[in-house]
Amino acid sequence: MPSSRTTPALARVLLVGAGRVGTAVTSLLASRGLETVAVASRSEASSAAAARFLGAPVARLDDLPEADLVIIGATDAGIAPLAAKVASSPSATARVVHLSGASGTECLDAVTRSGGIAWALHPVQACPDVDTAVRRLPGSVWGVTVTADPEGAERLVVHELGGRPVTVPEEARPLWHAASVMTSNGISALLAFGEELLGSIGIDDPSVVLGPLAAGTVANAREGGGGAATLTGPIARGEAGTIQRHLGALSGSPDLAERYKGVAMAILAAADRSGKLDASARRSIEDLLR
Ligand SMILES: NC(=O)c1ccc[n+]([C@@H]2O[C@H](COP(=O)([O-])OP(=O)(O)OC[C@H]3O[C@@H](n4cnc5c(N)ncnc54)[C@H](OP(=O)(O)O)[C@@H]3O)[C@@H](O)[C@H]2O)c1
């Protein structure tokens, strides 16, 4: 049962560029009582899949209907071309949202010129598919960069999407996004690396071994003041001998050894930030890694 309207001006939603996150966002808005007037995407397959998911009609990109809120769900290269379509449609003066982290409102310039309002709203969440996105987006933080009506954007994030808005200056968007990429994709890549190491010694189901460790590490960081503050392990303890044994075991696999050293350098930087490592232990470990 949708609760009472908190954003009365934004009753009609148009999804343009029907990717995973855009479809999920539109679905969450629909669950709050906003009407999905249509879905339009470059490919027929994406339009049809999103229209089915949302129970909404398909529109052509060259014949977009009028809406109060347009969600552009395309990846970075697609945002400006789709914004140009919106700017020459009956939705030209709507609030127009894109979901990219790296871009601010500049890629929506066509919309701003046509009298619309550009909102760059980036959900800080990992969304591998629509259903997962629908489950994970509520409670997430959203990076917000707007050309006008910041209160409206905040209301949308808080009341309609159950999110937590953080204002991000236009010029800070690339580093804002880099932080998300390093964290989310970095965790996935580190898990893949750990799985490869366990696979190399014949462990059958490496993700079962490492999953609880990864979950515990993330929980520690969330509860204990962040990654540097809760760093554990031989590098934080200054155990150069242990690092030397790891490198010795990897000496037959130059590729794995190189990747180990790259990750270990990042751990060393985190240990520096934590203030846990004394200078001479740091030097010994750095000498091994260089
Ligand atoms: N996935 C995540 O975890 C996540 C998290 C936070 C933010 N985001 C942001 O959300 C946005 C969408 O990501 P996504 O993962 O939902 O992407 P996606 O599922 O891969 O969908 C992207 C959509 O963009 C459209 N598109 C791509 N290039 C286009 C172009 N040149 N012209 C027109 N349309 C184009 C495609 O439409 P057709 O299929 O019709 O070709 C596709 O449906 C991105 O900006 C991304 O940075 C994603």
C-alpha cells in the first residue's frame, strides 16, 4: 500500500534507457504510487523487458510522452544522446535524472537548455540485476548533484527511494565515483584473487571459505570506524617474515606474485593511515614488495 505522496509534483515517471538500475528505480517509484507513463530504450529487447517488469507501455525514443520525472537509466556514453531526445519531447521541462556516479549534471545540458531541471543521482550500491537492485537500493546513500531544486531531489531520494542523500559538487563526481568503484569492484576482485590462490592448492569451493571472512571484514569496518581503523593481519602487525613466506610460496607464479605485491602495497598504505605500523617494520615490508 503506497503511503501518502511526499512529492506531489512528480506524479508521472518516464524511463528512458532501460538498464538494470533505471528499471529498479522506476519500480521503486511505482511502489510508492508514482505512475510509469512509458518505457523507451535504444533496443527493443530492453524496452520490452522493462515494460514487462514495470507493467508499463513502450514508447519510441523519437516520440516520448509527457512526464514530470524522467529517469535516464543509460550508462555514461548514452546519457547525453538520450537527454537530447528528452529535450526535444513534451518532457522537455521535466526533472531529468541520471544515475551515473562519474558524471554530474553537464551531460544533461540539453535538458537544462530546454527548461528542464537536471538531477544527477548516484546510488552507492552494487546492482547486478533488477531484482537485487530493488532489494538493495532502499537504505543506500545517493550522491546528489543538481542544477536546481535540491530540496525536490532530496525529497525524492529520502521519501520515494528510502535513500540517504549526500551532496556532491559537480567537479568532485569523478573521485566520488572512484571511491565506489575501488570499494565495490575492489572487494570483488580481491575475492576473485583469494579464490584463485585457494584454487591453486586444490580447495574445492573457495568462495565458501572466503565469503564469511569478507562479510566479517566489511562488518568490522562498518562497526569499527572504517577500513584503516579495523585493519588486521601481518602487514598491520609488521610481520615481514610472514610476507616473505607468502612471496616464497608464490615464487613459481610470477603473475600471482606481482598481483600479491600490488595488493600488499595497498594494505601497507592502509596500515600507514591506521598509524599501527612502526617505521622500521614498514621499511622491511616495503623492501620485500619492491
Ligand atoms: N549496476 C550498478 O551496480 C550501478 C550502481 C550505481 C549506479 N549505476 C549507474 O546506473 C547507470 C546504468 O547502469 P546499469 O548497470 O543499470 O546499466 P545497464 O543495465 O547495462 O543498462 C544500461 C542501458 O544503457 C543504454 N545505453 C547504453 N549506451 C547507450 C547509448 N549510447 N544510447 C542509448 N542508450 C544507451 C542501454 O540501452 P539498450 O539496452 O536499449 O541498448 C542499456 O539498457 C550507469 O550510469 C551506472 O553508472 C549502476
